[in-house]
Amino acid sequence: MTFTDEIREEADRMWEAILDHPMVRELGQGTLDEAPFRYWVRQDYVYLIEYSRLFALGASKAPTLDHMGTFADLLESTVTVEMDLHRSYAEEFGIGEAELEATTPSPTTRAYTDFLVRTAALGTFGDTVAALLPCMWGFNETGTRLAASGESDDERYATWIDMYSGEEFTELTDWCKGLMNDVATNATESDRERYRELFVTSARYEYRFWDAAWRQEAWEV
């Protein structure tokens, strides 16, 4: 049994909680109000900047040249292609580049990205992969299950679902799961337990990221 098979029950519990969240349910139906999604788009832009640092740190700790090259490619792709796509997508909701750049990280965004970068900076390569996996796996599961439940009535939300349920993102998710399994194969039992804890923490933040957008979370003072 692979490591991702071992954590599948915990992962499914996280994905089910996300899919049951009212923001995700309404996104899938196409009935979601723009305000929380506009919030999500702005916060996700901030997240992507820190997410890029995760790939940079992963490349620096990669045990092989192949892994180093892959993480370097992911860094370049995120900084250029994905962030450009995010800017274009944001424009569909009336969010310009200046507004994206001026976004203040919410408490949840700050906590989540600090957790990811700290894990990558202080932990092992395996720790980085474990913390990275829930973002890819969670979005792919969410997109795939929403796609299976029917077309969203809002074309803009349907585009989001298509992106994360599509072949390209599914392949990226499968690659990350495969990498996690490779790293865990020769790991000690204590390492594997640490990977599990990092995965669960990151997956919990994925849920909170949706919830923060739904509540349009802000700093109180």
C-alpha cells in the first residue's frame, strides 16, 4: 500500500468537508455571490506568490537533478503562466492587477502561507512535498467531483471547475502524489508520521481558506 493510499481516508474526510462547505456547493451550482469569490481570487493571488517560494525552496532541497528541474519548472510556470492566467481570470470579476497587488493577506492566508514556507525552509524535501500535496490534491478532487455533479450555471465558475478537473491539472496532481509515495517509501516510521501530520495540517488550511473567503475574513484591529 502506498503512502497516499494510507492517508486516503483522512484525505477524503478533508475533501468531503470542503465539498460540503456552502461556498463550494454554491460555486458548483453557479449560484455563488460574487463578493466571496472576488475575495477568494484576491487572496489566492497572494497565496500564489508564497506558493512560488515553496517550489524555489523545494528545488534547493531536491535530492536529484530530475526533481530539482521539475520544481524549477513549476516555479517558472507558476510565476509566469499561472499568475498571468490568474490576472486574466480576475479581470472577469472586475479585479484589476493593481487591486490584486494591493491585497492584504487575511489572517488565514498569512497563517497558511507562513506554515508552508516555514515547513519548506526548515524541514526536509519530504516535508515540503507533504505540505504541498493537499493544495494540488484538494483542488483536483474538488474540481473533479463538482464536474461530475453537473455544469455550473455560471460560466465563470464553470471555467474554474474545468481548470482543476482537467487533464493537465490531474496529471500534475498524480505527479505530486507519486512523488510523495516515492519519498515515503524509504522514510522512517517517524518521518512518515511527520508527513501525515504536515499533510493534515495543510489540508485543514485548505478548508479554512475557503471558509475565510465565505466569511470575507478581515483583521479586527
